[in-house]
Amino acid sequence: MTLKLIQRAKEKFQKLLQQITQENAEQWQKTQDFLQQQLEQQALVMKMTQRIRQSLNLQDILQTTVEEVRQFLECDRVIVFQFAPGWCGATVVESVAPEWMAILPLQIYDPCIGEKKIALFKQGLVTAKADIYNAGISPCHIEFLASLQVKANLVVPILLKDELWGLLAAHHCAAPREWQSSEIALLQQVGEQVSIAIQQAVLFAQVQTELRERQQAEQSLQEKTAILSLFAKYAPAGIAMFDKDMRCVMASQRWVDDYDLDSVESLIGRSHYEIFPDIPERWRQIHQRCLAGISEKCDEDLFVRADGRQLWLSWEVHPWYTATGEIGGLIFFSDDITQRRQTQLELQQLNAELEQRVAQRTEELKTTNDLLVETLIQQQQNQRILAEQVQLLDLAHDSIISRELNGVITFWNQGAEKMYGWTKVEALGQISHTLLQTQFPQSLTEIEAQLLATGYWEGELTHFRRDAQSITVASRWVLQTDNAGQPIKILEINNDITRLKQAEQLLKLQAVITSNMAEGICLVKADNGVIVYANPKFEQMFGYDPGELNGQHVSIVNYANDSLTPEDVHRSIESSILEQGEVTYEVHNVKKDGTPFWSSATASVFHHPDYGDVFVAVQQDITERKRIADDLRESEEKFRQLAENIQAVFWMTDAKHEQVLYVSPAYESIWQRSCESLSQNPQGWLDPIHPQDRQRVEMSIPELIVTGQYNQKYRIIRPDGSIRWISDRSFPIKNDRGEVIRLAGLVEDITEEQKIEEMKNEFMSIVSHELRTPLTAIQAALDLLNSGIYDQKPDKFKRMMEIASIDCDRLVRLVNDILDIERLESSKLIVEKTTCQVNELIEQAVMVVQPLAQQQYINVNIYPTEAQVWAVADAIIQTLTNLLGNAIKFSPPNSTITINVEQQSDFVLVQVTDQGQGIPTEKLETIFEKFQQVDASDSRSKGGTGLGLAICRSIISQHGGRIWAESTLGLGSTFLFTLPVC
């Protein structure tokens, strides 16, 4: 037994040991797997860290990172997303399994990401959603993730310092997935490394940009330095640059050569005063002034070299400035003008000699000309003098041409070259008239005949230049002969008078225009105001004969009044012209016969070759225009006053009804809107139109634009909610050709007329009904009696007569009430007010209705009063009778009617109170209108016409009082009215 127990215990122990061993092995395997995963995770992070340190290519780093992370996590997609302004953005890199959608080219916007979520991401929020449908996220976010085929996602922020750069996200698309803490930690570490890589890339980009900018700046500086050096070295002028201590910084080779110095290199760093030890004090003072900011120059200055040679220089000295704006030193510009100076002196000497020679030759030429006139000299002497003349003629500005008798050119001076454009080489040997396309004033045969006969001809010719431009010349021809007197050549001298001829033609044209223009023109000497010229229109305008105004003082045409003399007018105009140069003004003039008239004038001053400074005035008679303008202003003023004072609205628009040109002020009182608002929005006039009328009005606008005709009635709703009836009529305004150029119209407020029309229609409807009802009853009764069916039935016959009589009485009452209210409303009722005792008026009214009250067993109580009123006694009695009669009609038997009077300060209040059925509140006001009753059946059962209370209101209103009713249903009514005290 013991052995069995031991054996069993041993087996249990072995099983337990085996189980513990297996569990330890499983736990050891899990630990090993976890450690392996940690090692792989750390290896991945370390690998990424090394890649970031070894590479600066951010795109490669990020792409490799998302691929390795997806492979490590064994998920379907890993992306790096970068935010853009507005928190939308784009996927920068992506690693996605082939079977799932790639989102790299898509611009992504998650509508559920707001500022609150962004703030959490900035604080390091990590979101791990195992199943997007059971993660408690918003429907819009679920829809967004589902559109990307995401079932589970893990997202960590990518931060740059404190700013959110983007997100690192892992997506599982096949099914939901539980994210392990180690996976979340891995993605956080990767996000931190991505942030480091991005920062490193940003810094690298900044460094690259700064490096490129520095290289560009250095290259630009080197280029500018090289250019400056080349400029200084090869500049055609002497240039030297010194610092503010006068040490040489730069110099051009020309400057070194001009001052006979060693070399440019030997000058750099040396003081100016060391280079030029004998420099005069004057130059030291120039240096000091220029270092103070002044520039100095000299066009000619004598400089003596060390070897005694003299140089003439043109120089400038300027301060140059550093980048901070301070004076850095001086820059010298100099030019050796010694040769130019010597040339100028030689030229001056040559000019003097030439002038002397010209004078001598001129004297010789005069002597030669005298000898030619007096006698013929020997051919040798003639040829010598002719050669000398040719030399001088070649310098003349006129064209001088010598030609054979057949027209071949043998001499062509420089003046001809300039005048015609052909050189001497081109012109010699040509036929002159063919080359110049000469146009003669008469036939060439006649000209040549005169030349052969007299040896001389002169006239005006038209020639054509090389550029085909025509010119007019004053031409002189001289016939040259040999010793035997035979013609051998023709000398032609031409002077270009094209501009002179054009000026003459222009003057002629101006004279014709001036003589025939519609404006009057006169010239007045500026020094004495005397008229020196007046064109025919000016003389006609002022009523003078031709030439009559010449020599007269200009004030003769100025109109004088009590405050101004003609001379004052002239002096005022003269002062304005001299001050402004040209003035335009309106002046009151007077004709020769004393008739005053208005002119519009423009005057200016200019220098006349004959009269010196003159005023030229152009005047136009504007008397009629001013009259028309005055009439127009008066008409516009009348129109304005009419438009602004009538109750109707006058409006005017353009032909297309798109622009409001004018609207009268009545628009503001009727529409309760500003005229300015209508001008700013021309179609705004449609906005207030009642919705029920607007479509009808809009449909009529096209006809308005086409014909200009328009006539509509419609309602408007004003800003205060009130409704007004409008009558709108328009008409076209046409020009002389019958074209519509404006639309104008008149708008009237016809609200009251419309109300009266409605009341009239209602009144006629009621009256016709009220008249027709008794007349129908009377006609029916009379027809029955006339038929004879009641001849044998006296009681029936009597009843029909009673019905006819009752309806006749009712008809008479109705007609009398209608006539009474018409007289009251049309003020045709003649009233003479007197002092009346209120108590007496009440008693008389009670006496009238007393029989009716007794018949109904109604008691009438009167409270005595001493009050007096200023009234028409009969009218007030009629009012009281109507009120008492109504009270009796609508009071039950054995009830009481009370009349009470209260004396107030300015009026007397009369109250008539009954104990009838009462009046509904909504009827308390309408019962005072015509044909209005509490119950329509009352007119039949009570015998009323519906006009009694309307008559009462008219009477009390004409007395300056007020009437109204107060009532409580079931308890009775009180009618109250006031009358002024005596």
C-alpha cells in the first residue's frame, strides 16, 4: 500500500515537473521572442539613425524608413504625411502592399482634424485604433479612413521643435489589428528619428542656400573688382582714387602717363603728397574741401612738370563714399588737353590769318569785279581771277553750278552738294536740267533767248533733290563768253527759298482765313492800346466800316457802366494778359451805334515785327447764347421749383431706363426712401412694389423701353409697413430726329383717391341693396293688391298696405339719412353755432323718443347739469335722438337708459348708457362707418339704415369734438361724445 502511494506521488511529481518544465520553456521562448523583437526594433532604430547621419538625401531616408517599418510591423501601408496651411496636406513618401490602394499622388484633407486635435498632436498625442468602426471616432473620420481602405491605424506626430510638421502613420487594411505597446514605442522612436532627419535636411538646405548666396556674392564682387580694374587700367582719361588719408588706392595707366610717373603698382599705398611733393597749397585746400563733401572741377588748368614742361589739364575731384555712407576718400578725373589747347590756339591763329586773307581776297575780288565792268582784261588775268573766284564760290552756302551750253555740268560747289544731295563726283558730266528735273516758269527756249540777248536771267525754279524732295530756288544765270565775245558757259547760282515760299503761302492762307473766319480778330499795341488791325468779321461785329477801327483806342469797343469806364475794362484785360500770357474771358462790348452785346474772347501777347508787342484778341458774339443760357437757367429754375414743390414725383431716366437722371424730393416723402439710394440702384424702385403687383409692373417695362409709354397703378410697401397706392405714368423725350433720348414720368400717391373709390363702390353697393330691398317689398305688395286676389279679403288687403307703408317709411328714412350725411361730409350744411344749455338739448331729444321708450317699457334717467356748449342746437339734438333711439332699440323691456354730463376744463363730456346686449370689441370702431351694424339682421328687425352713427360722427367732428363707444357684452353699452365749452 505504501509503495503504491509512493509510486503515485512519484508520478504526480514527474507530471508536475514536466508541466513546470514545459511552462518554463514556453515562457523562456516568449522572453526570447520579445528580446529578439526588441533587438530587431533597436537595430531598426539604430540603422535609421546611422542612415540619417550618413546621408543628407531626405527623400531616400524617408522612403527607406517607411519600407523597413512596414516590413517590420508586417502592416499594409506606412506613410509620412506633411501638413500644409489649413491642415490639409500631401503624402511625402509611402510603402504599400501591392494589393492595396496607393495614396502617394493624392492631396489629402481630413475634415475631422481641427485645431483641438492639432493641439493634442503638438503635445505628443499617439493614436492607435485597432478597429476604426469600434474606436469611438466620429463618423466623418470613419468615412475618411474607409475611403483609404484602412481598418486599423497607428499614428504618431512628427514635430519640428514646437511645430507640428506632419504625421507618421501605419495602416492595416486587411482586417482590424491590436497594436502592441512595443509597436507603438517603435513608431514613436521612428517618428523622432524622422523629425531629426527633417531638421537635418532643413539645416542642410539653409546652409546650401547661404553657401550659394555667398559664392554668388564673392563671384559678383570678383567680377566687379575685375571690371573696375580693367576700367581703371584702360580708361581713356586719367583716374586716380585715394583714401581719406590721401593714400593711393587705385590709378589708371593714363593718369600715370599724364603725370610722367613710374607705374600704377608703384603708386599704391603712397601718399598723394609723397607722389607730388611740390604740390601747391591751393591743391591741399581743394583736397580738404572735397574731403568735407564738396566736388570741384576745372575745364582748363596749367600744370608744370618737374622737367619744366607745361601741361594743360581738365580735371574733376569728387568724394567717394563707403557702404555706410561715410566719405572714404577722393577720386580724381583728369584729361590732358594740351594738344587740344595748342590746336585751339593754332586754330585761332589760322582763323585770324584766314579772316585776313578773306578780307584781302574780298578786296581783290571787288577790284577784279570793277575791272571786269570797266574793261576786258587779258585772258590770262581773267583765268587767274576766275580760279580764285572758284575757290571762294566753293565755300558759299548757295549752290553754284557751271555748265556747258548743252547743259553738261562742269562745276559743282559744296553748297550744291548740301542743297541737292549729290557729290561733286556724281554731278560732274550730268545734264543739269535732267539731273535736277527742273520745272521752269516759262519755256526753256524763251529763257535761253533772253540769256543770249542780255547775258543774264533770273527767276524761280523748282528742282528735285536726290531724296525726291522738291525745293524752290531763286536762280540767277550769267552767260560767260570768250575773248571774242562768243558764249562758252553758263554760271548758275541757286538760293533755296523753299521755306520762304512756304512761309509766304502760309501767310497768304492765314490772311484768307483771318479775313473769312467767323470770329472777330484784332491786334492792339501793348504800349498804347491802339488798334492796328481788325479783320472784316471784327469790323462787322462792332458795326464799323473797313479800316475805320485802325488807329482807334481799343476802349472804344468796351461797354461802360456806373462802376466801370471803358478804360478800366481795357486795363483789367491788359493786366490779366500780361500776368497769365493767355486769357479767356467774357466781356460786355458796345457797337458803333451804341448797342451793347456780349462777347467771348481769348487774348494773348506776341511780338510783331512791325508793331512790337501786341495783344491779339479773338472775339465771338455770344449775346444770343447768353440769352438762351439765361432762358434755360430760368426754365430750369422754374422746373426745379415746380418739381420740388408738387406733391407728385417727377422722374427722368436714360432711354434704356438704366440710369436715373433726376427724381424730385417728393419721392422721399411717398416712398420713405432717399433719392440718392434710387440714383445708386436705378432698379431699386421695383423692390417696394407689392408682391401681388410686381409681376404685372415688370411685364410692362419692355414696352416702356420701346415706346416710352407707360401707365400703371400699383401698391408699394414702405419701410414702416404702410401700404400706399401709386399712379405711375411716363412719356418719351425725343431729339430732332425723333429718337427717344430720355424717359420722363409723373408718379402720384393716389391712396386717398383709391380709398374714396373703394368707399364709393361699397357705398353704392350697400345703397343699391338697401334701396332695392324696400322697393322690392313695396312692388310685391302692390302687385298682389293689383292682381285682385285680396279684394274679398279685407284683413289681407290691409296687411299688404301696412307692409308697403312700413317699407315706404324705411325708404324715406334711408334717403333722408343719405342726404344728411352727404350734406355733412360735403360741408354744404349751413351751421350757425350759438350758446346752448346742454340740459335743454337733452330734454328736447328725450321728448322725441319718449313715446318709443314708453312703448318698450324703458325708463330714461337724466342727471341735471348747468353746462353750456358752443354748438348748433338742432344738430346736437339729432345726435342725441339717434343715440337714444339706438339705445331704446337694443335695450330689453323694463331697463333703464342713463344720460350723464361731465364738465371738463375745455369741453363737456356727454354719456348715453344702456343695459342692452352690448357690442363686440372688434365692432366698437366700425359701427361709426356707413351702413355698418353689429348684426346685418338689425336693419330688418330694428328698422335701422346703418347711417345713424355715421351722421353722429360727422356732426360731432364738425363741432371739433370726438365720439366713441365703450361696451361689455351682456351688460350694455355707453356712447360718449365731447363738445367745446362756451
